[in-house]
Amino acid sequence: MAPCPGPERLAASPVWMASDGSARTLEVDQHPVRSAAAEGMRSRGAVGNPKRSGGSAFMLNGLLLVTVVIFGCANIISKQIAAQPLKRYSYVLTLAVQIAYLPLYWSILGILVLVGAVPLEQFRFVWQRHGSSAPGLAFFAASALGDALGDGIHAICTDHISGPLQSLANSFISIFIAILSMCVFQERYSLMQCLALLAVLSAVVLGFLPSLEGQSTNTQPAFAIIFAGSCFFYAVSFVIKELMFKRFQAWQGAPHPGGAGSSETGSGLNIFVMNAHLAVFQLPLTVLLLPLNELMKQTNGEGVVAFSKEAFTCVFVGSCGPDSNHGELAGLCVAIYVVFNVLWNLNIVLAVKHAGALATNIALKAVFPVSTVLFAYVDWPLLGQTSLSWLVWLSILILLPAIALYQYATDLQVQRARATCCWPLFAGPSSSSPPLLPSPSQ
């Protein structure tokens, strides 16, 4: 669920939690946020960042950031392993995650409401119509549709694309977000930011070349293209979430019934308010999008109903067909993936709260290279080692400095009172731009 994000944007930007684990510091939720997607979770949407005493704070922050990387790698790897027994039934992965998140997010939100951490005015913002504009629920439904499409397509493609290339392809979310942000928010990007984004695009294309030329044995070119293109849905969801945060800030500042004198004014929309309502829409949408399997030729000519029955039989009985690799382990693998996905997203929330959004984003960026090394050099159960072209390693060497350059350029933009469209060539009013988000689901 993008969160995220991308589940679930840093420092002064959002990080989102993504249900597929692509941290779209969209959700990070990334997500991932997609989503991530994030990914990609918004730092100001989580509870505050209390100061702690020296040594204990350092140890806690360091532990949280390390576990972000560990759970992020476990999320990506467990998803690839789960696809081995599932094969053409991999859509079950996104369905299982949504079933887990709906009660989880509402349980957490209920606790936060009971302890007074979430004011009721945030629910009024979500449920009520504001003037001539649609209520927040309508925007959440649109965002959930984008996440459901992205998660569904990515889940279907899981068995047809190697894990490292999936992580690499999620960098397209950043490109799409930049384009949509310019169209929707009139965001401006400096010359340095544009060059960094161009370097990211070049790195991703370079890493995809072996697969597109048929040189990769574990990636099918058609599914690689579909996977990369579907990142657009995560970007749309990301921009809608960003729009909702902006609308909430404007709504807080305007006079409205019950809004005066709120102690939470300026605190931002709580991330669990958003994710809980997104989950309400995303679960039924995930079910309604089951025909994607038929569209992407996963049903072997069967109807969606018959295919769905076979998918559940695969998970609960272990009968997954002749192509399955140890089908009897399908249910266990799905459960392990869901557990790691949930732990990762919750860990991201805690890391943003205690260590800060910027440090968390750096940890999220480390997931991709670390998981790539693990894919390449560890003989994983059911999966084995993933053979990678030297071009993929070269793309990583280009991608990481490009991401760092983009973050540096973004920090410069924030610091300037008057930013530029193509600084330093022209001058113009300043605006902040979303941080570069690699994902998860994915």
C-alpha cells in the first residue's frame, strides 16, 4: 500500500509504507511506496520525535536503522521465495498482505485514538465534504486504486523477474513522481536535480538491457516492461497522498466546525489515519482486480472464479500444479512473507519517529544494494543464487551516487529562500520537491 509509499519524501518530506514492501518513501510507506512506493509514510504524520539521553538514544536509533535494512532485505527475498511454490498464483501475495493490514491498521488507529494521540478532527476531515470539493474518502479510494493496481501487477510479475531487477525497476517511481509533481503541484527542479534524475533513469535502463535482449535466464522481457510501466500507478497514488496532506494543512488553518482551538493544529494528518482508510478500499479493490491474472495470461484459459479457487487450494492445501517448486510449502512461504512485510513497515514507522525521516530514508536506500548482494551470493531455499549481468552491478554503481546527488540537490533547494527552475541559470520562487524514492514492493 503506497505504504509504502514509497510505504511512504524525507527530512521535511514524507516517507510512506508500501504493502508490497517497496518503500516508496511514497508509504514508506513506498511506497513503497511505494507500495511501498513506495513504494513510500510521512514523518510528520507519525507521532513526535522525542529527545533521549545520549548513549541509549544512539543505540536505539542505530538498532532501528539496522533492522530497517534487515527486514527490508527479508521482505524482498521472502517474496521471491514465496513465488517459487506459488508460480502463476503469485497474486495471492498481495491479497494476503491486504487481509493482514486491514485489521492491523485499524487496531493501531483505535489504540491511538483511545490514548488521545489522534484527534477526532482528523476523522471529520476524512469523512466530511469540504465546500464543493469531494471528501477525503474519495481521494483515499483513488489512491488505493493506484496502489492496488501497482501491487497486483507487481505480484503477478514476481515469478517472472529477478529480485534485484524488481528493486531496480522501482526507481521508475521517482521519475513518474517528478513528472506528476510538476503537473499537479507545479514543483520546480534545479539543474542538479534534473541531472540526478537523468542519471537514475540511465542506471535503470542500463540494468534492464540484459533482460530486454534476452540474456537473463530469470527475467522475461515482457514482464520486465510491464513491471516498470506499472510503477506509474504507485506514482499517482503517491501524488494523491501528498495532495491529501496539503489539503489537511489548509483545512486545519481554515475555520470549520470543531476545528477551532485544536491542540493538534499543524501536526499533520496521522499516517495511521490515512493507511487505515486506504486499507478499507484496497482490500476489496485487490479482489476486484483478480481479472488482471486473466489479462496477463496467468489463468491458462480458465475463468477468474476457477483460477481463484485453484489459488486458494495452492495456499491452503499445497496443490499448486506441475510447475510449482515444493507446492506443499506455499502457505508457509506466504505467511513468512506477510510477517516480514508487516514487521518492515512497522519498523519504518518507529525509525522515522526516533531516528528521523532522513536517516530512515538512507537506510531504505541501503536495502537495494544489500539485497542484491544477498541474491547473488547466497544459495536461498527454493530460490538458489540469482545470476546477474555485470551491467546490473554497473547500474548500481551509477544509481547510488545519483540518489545521493539528488538528495543533496534537494537539501540545497530547501535551504534557499529563492530556488530556481534550472538553478543557477534562472531565478524563481522556491519550492520543495519530493525526495528520490527507491522501492520496494515492492
